[in-house]
Amino acid sequence: MIGSQAPEFDLESYEDGAFKRVKLSDYKNKWLILFFYPADFTFVCPTELEGFAEAYEKFKEKQTEIIAASTDSVHVHKAWAEHDKRIGKVKFPIIADRKGELSKLYGVYNEESGNAHRGLFIINPEGIIKYMVITDDSVGRSTDETYRVLTALQSGGLCGVNWKEGQETIKA
């Protein structure tokens, strides 16, 4: 998928107290982090949503938006946000991928459980997938590493292992 056009979508989401439609095309000319998680009201998932919620402003400073997605409904997302203070911090859309169509398009659908695996995609302003990681459901992703990779991609340079913002890139 790296280097290919990100699959378009138009789905219902829950965002900051309201139900809204979300389309990939809404994010044209912006960097986008799209991450999938298995299910609401679980154990590792709220730590990830809280982590990205707490880092959201830092990502926005990099002209980057965030979207989360699971196969739960918008009503379950809403109930989760209303009953878990960690999810209440989330100000970005949480997509309801009830039929798993989006999860299948991005290759993270778990046929056995009917949920999405933990997949994360960084999509550039032209809609091209520049980075992806898919992990076991028992391991949450790092917002710090996601930010580091985003910054490296935005630098336009060659970035070695453990490169951090402000460091020089590799000269070819």
C-alpha cells in the first residue's frame, strides 16, 4: 500500500458530541493519521485514543489531522465517550466502520473477530499512503513514534534510525 492512493471513504463518525459524515477528501491538502483499533470498551484501546487526544494539538501544529476507526457504531462511540473520561478527551472523528468495509480496504480487518486490527496509516496531502504499521491487538501504538515518523516524512529528507526533529537528514 505504501506509495499508493489511500482508499476513499465516506462514513458516519462520532466527533466531540455530534454525529458527522467523514470523507477522506475532506482532508485533501493536509497530512492525515488514520488509525484503526479493535473495539470500544476494551483495555488497550482507550489508552491509544487518550494518547492521541493528548497529542492532538501537537499534530495539528504539523498541519496534520487524526481520525480513529473501529467496527463499533457511532452510538457505542458516543456512549464510550460519555462514560470514560479518557475518550471524552477525543476531539477528532471516530469512524463507525460497522460492516468492516473501511477496515477491509486498508487491510486490517480481522475476519475471525469481525473487528479491525491495530493499523495506523500516515497519508500525505496528496492522498498517498506514506507509512503504515499493523500490530497485534495486545500492543498499543506510540504517539511519540508516530509523531517522529510524521516529522521525518514532512522533512523531505533521508532520515536514519532514531532521527528526531531538528537533526540533519542524511545527504545522498
